[in-house]
Amino acid sequence: MHIVVVNRWPRFADGVRWDNELTRYEDFIDHVGNQVSYIVDAGGAAGVLVDESLIAHLEQVDEVNDVDLLRAALVRVAEKVGPVDRLIALSEFTLGIAAQIRAELGIPGPTTAEVARYRDKVRMKQVLAAAGIPVPRFESCVSPEQVRAAAHRWGFPVVLKPVDGAASIGVHKVDDPAALERVLSSIELSGYEIEEFVAGAIYHVDGYADDESRIGFQVVSRYVNDCLSFANGAALGSVVVQQSGLRTRIEEFTQWCVDALALCTTPFHLELFVTDAGELVFLEVGGRVGGAEVPHLLNKLFGINLYEVWLRALAGQAVPALTKVGDPSGGWLVLPKPDHAVRVVEAASMRERVPIIWRELLPAPGDVLDPGGSYDAVHCGRFIVLHENEHAAEAGIRQIIDNFCFEAVPL
């Protein structure tokens, strides 16, 4: 079988950064029994650590998320190696592009319609609402007049978000008509949706659905703050939830959503609201491994690497057992960098004050932090904590937030 992997993620051998260390293509795809080729960009080239003699062919392009560049590179790979049997892409931003190219070139794998159920925020809620699952009221954005009418019909605040976005990039919480006008004047409505604001705690569920949409492994976590707050400069983290009646309800709700969306042979990252009245309301889902420190924490707690499960399944290989042993907890925290370039003076370690920290990533004095980047960038501080009790884990996270010392000077 000829497998082509599209990679845009670097890996780090400095013993400090752990980003993408779990995406070990060399370990999880049989490079001897298969022909395995790669298409990468500059960052992704640093993430392919396979012995060069085992790579059928490697193409480097300027941007793997440019559909024309990716298609052309895939054609070149096929000309040099032979017909492509599998096209594997793990990044959320590449899933839709890969599906489009599969359809054009006749390559088996997830189709554009399948991917839309976990990439298009309008489509996913249409499917779930038709199945009777509670979702926020929503509409595709068509015109300013229609958006204004929806906002006044539902009441402020409302949320405008890209239908295919991730990590709260481009998301706007709009509190009043004046704020709505400012947002309308700053965005291109095409590709946006408007959604009612749902008050409540936000949880996320990370797991794997097999080829019959059965969830063999899932972990429920409760956010500390939320992704939109992170985009606006606040800390973001989450804590693994231990056994309770609420967790059981969330697990059952998640299986209901996965069944309705027909998610199969994929990891997923699902977010939902738990309202003050205890109602569960769907927020959104991604058909990929959760971001930030989620995969690293789950691998540490339960010994399950969701990237390994996904890659082996996509490559047609045996999937490791998804047995969840014990009921430990832990959590993670990202303290975002400023929204302007700074030079670091100090980022103080929290290990002595919070001994449950397992991993800590801090910028060094003199480092320059440029604005932007997702959760896996170098921020003011990134932490993973471990504890047998979820409340103690959350207390550790909040202790870091309250006591972290970061000093920098603007550039």
C-alpha cells in the first residue's frame, strides 16, 4: 500500500518542548510493509524523523494548507512512486483540503461530506438538531440585516464565529447592538455563523470512535476559563473529571452526538455546555485529537496515545487496546503571551510552590515573544499537573494562575 502523510507540525529534540512528540510516524506506520511518502512544509519537515531510506518520496511545499500546492505535490508523488492508496492528514486545518483532493483523485478515505460534519459548525448543528440533540440557536450569516435580526430575536449577547475555524480564531462575543455594528464592519460575513450565547460551564470530551461509531475511550474534562477568553488574553486550562453522575450523563450525551454525526475511525474533541439548570447543550466537535496539552495529559494518565490509535487505524494496522484503567485526574494550563511583541525579563518556575506540576514550559530571560500562535506556541507559561483528586488538580492550576510571576518589556 502507498500511504502519503501530510505533515505541518515540527517536533523538538531539545528535551524542553514536548509539542507533537506523540505524532511518531516512524513508530506507528509500517514503513517496511508499505511505501510511505510525505508532503511537508518547512515546519512539517522537522516533524518527519523517519530513516530517509524508509521514505518512498518526500515533497516540500511552501504551505500544505494551500489546496493547489498540495494537489500538485500529491500528483508528483504519485508519478514518482505510484498510485496513492491512503492520504493521511492530522491537522484540523488540513482535513477538509485532504478530503477535497481525495474526491478529485479517487483516493479512499474520509469524504468532504463526512468531514463537513465535524468541520462545518453549521452542518454539525443541523445534523444534531435533526436528531433531537440540544444545540444553541444558530444561522449561517447571509447579510448584515439577517444577522441583526437574529441577534435582536434571540437577545444579546450573541456569538459570531467562522464555520470552519478552530481555537476560537476569529470568534466574537457581541454584547450589544453597537458592538455588533463594529464586528459587522470588520469581518467578511461569508463563512461565518451567528449563534445564541449559552450561559454555563464548558466541558470537553476527548476520545476515539471506532469504525462503527462506538466510543471505546473517552475522557471528560472541565475547562478553567474558556477558549474565547484565551483568545482575549486570559489563562486557559482544564481538569479531568472523575466518576460522578454528571460525568456519566456527559459520556452518554457524547455517544449520542457521535452516533448522530456518524463519526467513525477518528479521535474527537467535543465541547458542550452544562447550564446552571443542569442541561447539556452541544457546542462543537472536531474530528481530530484535542489540542493544547490534552493528548499529553491523557497519554500520561491512561497510557493511551490517541495519535497512535488514529495513525494505525488510518494505515490499516492493528489498533492498540483502549482500556481505561483507574480514575486519576490532572489538568493543564496555558498562560498566554501578550498581544504585542515583548522581551522576557523573568518567567518564574512554579514547581516548588505547586509540586503536582509534571511538566512546565517557560520562556527564558531574553527570549522574544511575538504575538499570535495557537496553544502549542511558547507562551508566558505552559503547565501540566497530575493528582489523584480533580479538586486538588484544579486548586493547583488556580494557584499557578494566582501566583505566576512574569515580567517582560515591550519591543
